[in-house]
Amino acid sequence: DVADRVILTIGTKKGVFVAESAKPRRRFELRGPFGAGVPVYATLIDARGTPRVYASSCNPFFGMKVLRSTDLGKTFKETKSAPAFPKDDGRALANIWSLEPGGGKKDLLCGTEPAALFRSADAGDSWEMVEGISNHEHARQWHPGNGGLCMHTILRDGKRMHLGISTGGHYMSEDG
């Protein structure tokens, strides 16, 4: 039973690892790396409905991917697509820094570098850029800091959303 287990996801420069243990946590079984050899900056264990595990896969040569597991991290497959800026936007995705559950059962939110927010309504198979923050009037004034220009934090509480952007500051939405 999943409720009797502890599952941890660990993003590393070598891929994503999954550690699993019984509740007493005396011993963990380690699986991985998945997406071997490709840095993982964000992971998400989504326990809504059928549990899913997500991991970013940030390959500077072959592009950004989102990995999904429907068996609690025993295996991972790429979603059908990954977040991407529109072709005429001028920005190119460098990393996926945050993954969070959205409002619906299969909704996901994704914070990226350069700083932008993407939303998926189908468990990560398709993505759309959230214009309100991604093209905010301040967006072209944000500049990279030591860690880059990224949306590293997404916190949701109902329709209220807090977003943390490296060197861009804190932004809040009251309408989702």
C-alpha cells in the first residue's frame, strides 16, 4: 500500500533517483538513475488521483524533457512534449526549475529558465505558456543573477499563486 511507504525523488547531474522505504525508514531501496547522464533540476511526486512522479530532464544538446512515472518511480517515460517558447518569442528554454500540481487532476505548472511559467492540462503531454507572468511588463527587465534568470518557486493555494523569480522578485496572482 502506497500509504505505508515513503518515497523520495532526488534530482542530480546524473539523472533522477528514487528512494523507497517502509514508514519506519530503517532502510531505503534506491532506483536509478533515470534519464541517465542528464541533469534533473526539478522533481514532483503528484499524489492526486493515480500517483505520478515527474522529473525535468535538462539536456543542453538535445533539449528539455519532462519524464513521467506511473508506477511510483520504477520506470520513467518522456511526456509527449515539453514546455517551449513560441517560435517568434526570441527566448529559448535553458532549464526546467520547478514542477508543481495545478488546479485540475492532471494540471501541472512548470517554472523555467529564462523565467516563465507553463501550464499543462494533460499530465505533461502538452504545454502552454502562461502569458500573465511570462510576458509581464517587467519580464524583459529581469536579468540573470548568479543562478541564471529562472522561475524557481511556484506555490499554490486555491486560485492564489506565489511565484519566485531569481532577480525578478516575488509575484502573486489572485485568479490562478
